[in-house]
Amino acid sequence: MDSLDLRVLGDALAWRRAGHAVTLFTVVETWGSAPRPCGALLALRDDGLVSGSVSGGCIEDDLHTRAQPARGLPALLSYGVTKDEAARFGLPCGGSLRLVQEPLQATDWITDLLQRTSAHQLVARTLDLATGAVQLHTATRSQAMAFDGQTLTTLFGPRWRLLLIGAGQLSQAVASMATALDFEVLVCDPREEYALPLAPGVQRVDGMPDDAVRALQPDAHTAIVALTHDPKLDDMALMEALTSQAFYVGALGSQRNQTTRKQRLAEHFDLSAAQLARLHGPVGLRIQARTPAEIAVSILAEIIQVKNSLPSPVPDFAASASPAHV
């Protein structure tokens, strides 16, 4: 569900529309210390231009030779099966991998997939190696990539979203770093004194924070962090966030402030103990962060930690929350 793979598909679609032949490569099996995970995607244009990666650069040069011309049916490729081959292609620690090579013919499925993921849908793509036929289905977060030697099913999800409540200096640092990490970043702050332009790629959301959270309809690909230090803004947003499907909800403040905040949320907004347990606060990993940039690193590190360890479609944040502090 790496959104970078959506970028690969977008490049492949543009190349085919421009008249180029394109071959897709998908990692379907790895052994040992393989550089890229199963599902990683690479698109190779007929003139050698590449988008994406399947090996971190180890075997991409060889793919140029194997992929020409880009026609016919999908096929399996294996690398690093022997020690000599692993050494030849630079695969670390004797690692090996198997790829599906897929000459890209029809592109309607790419257009459909990109439209569905942009609408925050999770999509399963099934490829029949015997015919080259592609089908798209609605997927769930409990699904995983599957390959039985004949049929390949890969998952494509929407970009991970991050909604920041507050547009101060810390929010700007978090937004800038989150954009580099390929998050779709949104910022809501109704205060006139924070109406300065945001960083490129960051979207401002108008209105009050609680309205912004409701309008966003947070799903399991959404993180929400309150950073204003103003209870009138943060608490209302957190009330909505903690009852949503957002995979991460955090708030800036000391441990004492967090205790007081949870008491307010329980008393005034009738949030349950389980809902309050989802709140990450003090927000961020304990790295002794002090500057806005350092605190931003700690916040995003915790978000990534939670994102990469999600155990189920509806995570139990009461179990997975870490005792973070900034």
C-alpha cells in the first residue's frame, strides 16, 4: 500500500499515453536480506527511463536487457537464487527475489485505480499471468499481497493523511517533514494571526478544527495532531478525532496537561476510557527534543512507528500507545 507505487503507476500511464512501451515489475517473493519488500513496483520505459525500484539499484540494469521488447504475456524472473548470482547482482547477505514482469498493454485499470485511491479507497489488483487480464476489487486493511504462481494480487491504498490543528512554528516544521515523507498534509487554524502562507504541497482547511475533522471523515490512513496549546481549539478537534477511525491521534503538552485534558474530555464530551486511551500525549517519541525541528522529528517518528505496526483494520490504540514525551 505504499503510495509511492501509485506514483509509479501514474508515470507508467503517462508514458503509455505518450506512445511508449512500458513494462511493470512487481516483487512477489524475497528470501534473505532482500532490499525491497514484496509488492514493490518498478516501471521501465522502452528508452530505459525508470520509475520506482525493486532492488534498491542492484538488478535494475539487468532488467533493461530482459524487458526488451515490452510485449507478450507476464512472466516470472528470479535473481540471487545461487551465491554467484547474488554476488553478481549485489544482493546483500545472499538475499534473493522473484519478480513478475508485466508488459503494460491496456491502461484503463490504472486510470480507475488512481481515481479510486484518490477517493481514499483501498483497492486490490489481481493479475492473471496466463492471460495478462487485470481486475480491480475493493480491499480491506486485513488483506495482504498474495501470489500462488499463477495469480498475483497486490494492494494499492490512498496516501497517508496528516491533519494538523494549528499553523504555528512547530506545525510548519511537522508539515514540511511530513510532506517529504509522502503524507498528504492538511492544516487547520482559524486564528487570523496564523494565516501566513503554508509550505508548498500543504493544504489549508478553513473553519473550526472540529468541523475540519468531521469534514475530513478520518479513516485508517489518517493521523490527527493538535498543536495549538489552546483547549478551545484542540479539545474540540480531539473530541471528533478520538471517535473516528484515524489510526493516530496526538496532542502537544506536558504530562500534567495531558491528564487535565483527558479529564476535560471525559467530563464535557463524554468520551470513554477506551477512546481516551487512543490519545498519544505528550506527543512524540522520547528523544529529548527541544527545538521545533527536533520535536517535529519525534512526532513524525511516533506516527510512523504506529503506522508501520498497525495490527488490524481497526487498531487497538489502547494496547499499542507508547509513553511518548517531548
